[in-house]
Amino acid sequence: MRIFSVLFLIFDINIINFKNMFEGTVVRGIRMPMFKEGDDLREIIVSTLLEEDHRGENYLPDDKDVIGITESIVARCQGNYVTVDDIATDIKTIFNNPDEVGVVWPIFSRNRFAMILKGIARGTKKVLLQLGTGIDDVGNEFLNPYTGVNIIQYYKDIIEGEGAQCEMFLDDFTNTIPDKTKNIIIAETHKAELTVEMWSRIYGDHHFITLADICNKEVPGRKGWNEDYGLYGSNKAGEELLKLFPRKVPAQTLVEGIQADIKRERGADVEVMVYGDGCFKDPVSGIWEFADPVVSPAYTKGLEGCPNEVKIKYLLDTDLKDSETPEEDIEKIIEKSKKEESLVGKMISQGTTPRRYVDLLGSLFDLTSGSGAKGTPVVIAQGYFDSYEADY
């Protein structure tokens, strides 16, 4: 019996070693407690990750692992919320108690923009709303085929529900609103600053702001703010409440703290990042998932930069097509390529788009954690920086 047990142990160890020989990147969503405001996010994440056994599987952090933390739990634990009244107060302050405010090209979203619009309407007597003719700048249709919601009517009802007049325009290109009011919020997701710059040259006496200029200052009695992004990246947290995107400085302190704790407790050099939306477009719905201001507001230094890789499958189809020893020849090419600071534009890297690590990982983590009921707001990627190339 003892001999059988020893043989089984040896056999089991060999299976593990065999598996590791052929295992590439592994990504796991980590089940966490339900986080609430005031929780010590750093301590909970580290203690959970360092548990010896997770449902029978050991995935303790190791060198070069990457830990991703979804932005929602960071903002929640920080208590980074604002109310509709907070938005209304800022609108009145910024535009000096305006009779009317123009809003140009917002996202079509009950989750992302509806509460913001509610606050704008509460802060003025009339809202002039200019929408794109069909889709917004991240691909949402104003008549949503999945929910059946007509965003035009939905936004109109919100404005009028606050006792404000609503004047609406459907126009993708024309500067309709500046001819009607001088108080204008450019609400585009990713091009707002460029639009403000262009329109300011044409309409020098107008007051243009973006969503980044609202709820971006600490105010006595106000719970949350975001000096970096304002209302960009916010999400509906109730009929009168929005959760803001994480602030850069506290988020950076968090990721560096988790990195240091795991190094001290485990001796492992890991990288850590906070992630929001991934940066990808769904081919069926046409929705560009990226509705946050950035994919990652905070990450450790090892995640800076872009991959610098050769395209192995391209080499196998071209330079090494007739090679009798492709593994050896690839090794030589890789060794030579590592002496070059950048392979961007070189044929051996053709097809390896030079995207940033944090954007690639953010998309990977966002798809892994999901946005529903998976209960895995922390994700760990193991072997992400390992590759055939890295072995040489």
C-alpha cells in the first residue's frame, strides 16, 4: 500500500510537471467577498489571494503574475459617489444659474448617462440636447435592439421629469447647439476635448465644458469627486446616485500596496492594475465596449509599455518555410531581434499591433470577470509574460 502511494505521488507530480511544460497563459477569476464602502480592499485582496487552497486549486501568486482589480470595487470601497443634486449644484455654479444648457453627443446609456442628464436638467430651466443620428460614439443605437428602449424618448422624459424644457436635435456633424446657447457641455466619450478646442476657436464667447469638469473638485459636504475624470466612467448606483471612476492617486497607492504586500508575504514579484472597460468592439452588436475614460487608471511600473514580439507564424510561412530545423532557426532570429530596441514596422513583427500592456490585459480581465453575477472582481493572469520567445 505504501509503495502504491509513493508511486501515485510520483505519477501525480510528473503529471503536474508535464502539464506545466505545455501550459501557456492561464487567467482565473477570483471569487471575493461582497465589498462594501469602507472595506480594506488591499487587505482583503491580499489575504484572499494568499489562501493556500481555493476550491481545491492552488493558484498562489508567483513571479510575473498580473493581478487585475475591477474599478467598481475600488470606487465602492473608497465611497466615491455623487448624487444627482451634486451634479445640479455644479451645473448652477459652472454656468452661473443658467436658464438653458446645451448637451452635445452624449452616450446612449441608461447606466452611463441617464443620471448625469437628470442632474443637468435639475440645474437649469431648459436643456438643448443634440444626439447622433443612429449610434453614439461607442456604437450604441438610440433604439436599442436588445432592450427595446428608445433613448430619444427616454432622455426627453428624464429632462421633462425634472421640470425643465427639452429641445432635441439629431445631428452628427453640424454645430447646431452653439447657435442657440452659449452654455454647452460636450459629452462625447473620447473626443470631447478635441471638439471643445475646435468649437472654442469658432465661438470664442461661448462657455464649453466636458463631463470631466463636473464633480471634479472636493466640496465640503460632498461625498465623492474625481479630479482626473469628473463624471467620465461613472455608473448608475441608484435613482439619485452615481458611482464615479476611481481617482488616480488612491488607486495607484492601492496597486503599489498590494504589490508590496505580496512581495513581503510571498516573496513574489507580481504586477497589479485597476481595470475598467476593455478596449474591443463586439462584431455583432457593433458596440465598442470602451466607455470608460481609460482602460486602467492605475498600474504598477512593470506594466508600462508594449510587447516587442516577433511573429512566429509569419516566419514559419516565409523565412523558415523550407527549414529542416525551425526551432533552432527561430531561436537565432529571436536572439537577434532582442538586440533591437523596437520591432515596430519590421516585417518579423508584422501583424503584432503595438498595443499597450494595460489595454491588452484590461480587455482580457474585463472579459474574464464579466459585468454580471460571476462574483470575480479580481482576476489573476499567470504566464502572461511567458512565451516560446521568452524561453530563449
